[in-house]
Amino acid sequence: MNCDTENVFVMTLTQRVEDGSRPSSEMDRQLTRELGDLSTSAPFQPTGPGEVRGLTEDPEAAVSATMIALRDGRYAVAIGVGEVFLTRVTDPQGRLAVAADGAGMLYGHEAAATVRGIDRVAVRVCAADQQSAAEAQAVLKLVGRIVSVRSEAEWRVVDLLTPGARGQQKDVAAQLGITPQAVSKAVVRSLWHEEWDARPAAATLLRRCAEHF
């Protein structure tokens, strides 16, 4: 057993379901697979019906997780920012378990408790620095709006793109059997460049939240 203290982003992702509907456990498992490559202090995993939670020290990873969860409006995103005490315990079978406590967890619970009933793009950020949290939340919601309303046809294109790479639209067109002009139009309509241009600003604001305790 060992204990570490980290300033982290505590992320709780909650399924947005219609009244009377039950959360999908398969959707939760799919989301954890999509988040599996992100840098984390404690990996994203289901913590209850329709709920996935993970911890990361990396603001860029927190932004990426937010955008993945907001795709098609599937999940509400709650982010608590603060100091967290992580206790790692290995059970007799060699499996690693992580227990977490501290201000970051409290802010995470606060964010999760207040995110469900808010706007169409459901993002809530809570931290000791309330102004920085509000600014980070505002930018995440603006960028999240882009990914939450993107069409399936647009996703087919942008899912094949790599941020920062040049000359890839012809390759995407060939993979999809469409013209490069059609790819270009889909990229413009999807606001893909605008999304990736804005992500660093969201990460900077989250980092600012973590600097004030």
C-alpha cells in the first residue's frame, strides 16, 4: 500500500437518458474503452449505473475526455479540481485498487450533483477558484457544443483526421470513396479546426483552476 498526494481533475461522466429509461451498461463500457488511452492517475471505469469516473493530472487529457463524453450529447461531464490523496492497494490476486479522498473529490461530488439538470451541453467545473472554474466551464461548453451536434456524416470524416497533420484530406477521401472537395466541406461544416484550435484554451483554464488552492 502506498499513498500519494496529487492535484487532479476528478471527472464524473453521467449518461443522459430519457425520462423512464435505464442507463446502458454497454455504453459505459464503450466509453471506458474510448478513454483508455488517456493519461490518468486512476483509470476511467464504471462506478454505478450510467456513471463513469476517472482522475487525471493532465488538463489536456481532461479536455479530451470531456469531448469524447459530450459526443452526440451522450454524457454530462462533471469536473472537480483540487488536491486528492490516492491510496493504492494490491489485493491477494495482484489487482490494483485506488482509494481517493481530499478536496478534489469534494469538488468532484459537488460538480456531479449539479450537472444533470443544466444546459444541453452539460458541463460543470467546481474548484476553490470559482472564477477560473466558471471560465473553464464556459469554454468547455462552447467547444462541447461543436462535438455534441456534429452529424454522423461529419464524424465519418473527422474521425479519420489527425490534428496537426498536413495533406491528409486526399487520403481520407480515398478511404471513404468520396471527393477531396466533399471531405473539405465536411471539415468546414464540422468546425473541426475550430474545435482543435480552442482545446488548448480550455486546458489552460483548467490548469489555472489547479494552481489555486
